[in-house]
Amino acid sequence: MRADRLVFLVLLLQARGRMPARALAAELEVSVRTVYRDLASLSAAGVPVVAAAGRGGGCRLLEGYRFPLRGLSPAEAEALLVLGVPAVLAELGLADALSTAHRKITVTAGLRASGTGEHRSGAGGGGLVHLDMPRWFHGREDVPHLRTLAEALRQHRRVRVGYRRADGAETTQVVDPFGLVNKAGTWYLVASGSGAGEAAVLRAARVTSARVTCEPSGRPADFDLAAFWDRWSASFVTGRPTVRVRVRASPDALASFGEVFGDAVQPALDAATPPDAHGCREVTLSFEHEAAAVHRLAGFGGQVEVLAPEAVRTRLAETARQILERYRAGPE
């Protein structure tokens, strides 16, 4: 923490010029005595600081000195500041570090409004853009080992993880972490797979234990996390088993398709047949399996008629019969 404060002290003097020790103490939230002690440490480390007492005195850097961190233009600094501290970085344990970096960037790039002492561009107010990535009506997953996974990535170390597969079986393996991805609020670990040069995707919430090892990670130097995720996501979507169901839907049903099925239904709606005399259109929908189709279409009642395949028509009719029998019998 003291090293961080020393850096911030130099950046303050560089950005604002001469400052009274009392003003520095208030900015750094320390005592005036601590400020003078920090100035002495900086001087011993070779930073040319000058402290003069009395009227017209104050603390300053020698003319022409520039601290090495001063490298960002105001536009570059504001681009980094605009997001504030996204919640996903807090989950990774980086919120405090990013807040400190924002503070350094602010004073380094001179982003204080002239003469007002107030930050521009929302730099001191938590950012101008807020990322709220999880979808509505979807709860947050508990990811107790996320920070350990992030630590392994930062340290370029292998990590021993316990993992619960989708079928409930648990495995333990040592993997090379390649990166972390947050997809709509759900965290995934991209790591070394079973084959040479192969990458695997693990759902971070299924990691039951994680321990950073002393072994260096074998992450390929040319690995592009974003490019890999784009390729893997496209393969995942196209590789999922699907059942195509052709339906005739009423105008009311069509109007609610987006709410029920999400944005993914839009291509199907775009390819639907023109409305008939009653405003109904034929639409081909895709589902993971027949049971999923029946469960999701049953809620539309008579507003949707399944035209094909016959197996889905039969199962939907049987579901309707069971519902009628249940309610005809009355409560048990």
C-alpha cells in the first residue's frame, strides 16, 4: 500500500505542480507527517522532490521531471475510465486494483477540469457506462473458486481443479489456464484439453476445488482468447442436436414469440410464410428435443398448431389430454 501511495504522490505533483503538504495529506488520506516521510523516501529513491516551508512554499517536483508512468493521452485515459469498475472485475478480485489504477490514470493524464478540482468524464464517479450482463430472470451462479482461477492466470501457473461434469461425475485434473470468459453473467474457464494443443471449456461454477501449483502454465504464446471463443461458440451452437417443428401461429402467438423464445427466434420469423386470411403464419422453430418442444408450445394453447413432425403433434395432444383429465378431476 505504501508503494502505491508513493506512486500516487508523484503523479499528483506531476499533474498539479506545487501543492501544500496539507492538501497532499487530505488527498492521500494520511497525516502531514506521513507526507513528509514519503517525500524523504522518494528523494532517497532518486525522485527530485522539493519541499519548502512558509508562505509561497509547498511540495513540488523539479522542473522538467516526468514520472515514467505518464504515457497515456487524455483520450486514451478517458477510454479506460469510462467503464468505472465493472462487477465482473470485482468477482475476479480486481476492483481495488482497478480503482487505484483509475485514480492514477486520472491524475497522470491531467483529467481534472481546470480550476474546479472536479474530475471530467465521470472519472471520479464510477464511470459513464455500466455493464449489467446477466439476462433478466436468470439468477447468478455461485462461483467460489473464480478468484483462484484468475490468480492462476495472472501468475501464469497451472491449476489443479476438481470438476463436476454435467452427468454428476467428479474428476480431478491439472490444467493450463488459457483464459476466463463471462457469457451473459456465466463464467467459463478455457484451459488445456486432453489432446495436444487442444483447448477445453469448463463451466466455472462446476469447479469444486482449485489450487494454484508451482508449475508454469503452458498457455500458447499466440493463443487468442476472443478468437477461440468465437469459434467455439459457433461450433457449440451448430453442433447442438435440434428438432425442427413447423407450426401455424396466430397473430397473438407471433407477437409473444420474442418474449418466450428470445432473440434467437427472429430468423425463423423472418422466414415465416405470409399471413393467411386470419393473420396466421407458418413458422419453423428449433428445439433441443421433442419433449422441450412439447413443454414450450403447450403454453400457447390453441394459438399454435403443430403441423410437423407427427411425433410432436402426438405428444402435444397427449399432454393436452392429461391436463384436461387433471382439471376435470378437481383438486386432490
